[in-house]
Amino acid sequence: MATRIQVTIDCADPDRLARFWAEALHYRLEEPPEGFATWADYWRSKGVPEEEVGEGIGYDSVVDPGAVGPRIWFQQVPEPKVVKNRVHLDLDVTGGRRAPVAERRAVIDAEVERLVKLGATVVRVQGSDVGGSDYYAATMRDPEGNEFCVS
């Protein structure tokens, strides 16, 4: 049996990133466990020190509504992001290289535009649909500067 994983992303504003990534991935915000009004209330009940609970306002995790993809938890940390991520998410919006690059490019460009409206920024676009290349992808940053790719 495969090991289940959770992806943890350090950040300054968990609620902001949870809302961004829920929309970006077509996930849903994870509600606090039954009996708790907020995630902060839940963590306090588990004995997490107040300084580690953080502001505790809003959501701090997203889940795949189909229960296939990993849970993503946004952990509030005091330090800002200062260097390139060592691990990043790749969003496969085209299903791979089965379709011609021109078709994939249209899908990727539309997704990039949607993500920019949600607060992401474009770092660079790689590849082309001219000259015989069959590779096309975009590198982006989420609202806190974490890099990810769209292909």
C-alpha cells in the first residue's frame, strides 16, 4: 500500500494561500473538525502553544474533493520566503503530450490567465508551437512567491 502524503507549504498568511490554492487546484477549503468553530480552536484543544497557533483566522488547508490528491497544509511561519523553492507543484492541465502543442498551448495560456486573476504572477513561459518544439509550459508564483509550473 502506498504511503499517503500531505504537502506542507510554509507561509505568512495561511488563509490567503489556502483560498488561492483551493481555486487553483479545484480543491476545497478543509473545514475544521466537528465541534470546533475554527482550526485555531482545534489546535488549542490539542495543546499546541498559543505562539504556534498563530493568528488562527480562516482556513489553513485544502483537500481534493475526490479524495485522490494530497491534503495541502499552509503552515504559518515568521520568516519570509527568500530563495527559490526546492520543491514545487506541477499543475498538469493538458493531460500530457497526447494533444498537439498548439492545443496544449491554448489550454495552458487560458489556465495561466485564470491563475493570474487569482493572484499568481508569471515568471516565464518555456517552449513554443513553432519550429517543431512540442514542449510548452509556464513557471508562475503564487501570491506569496512560491514557484509552480503549469503544463
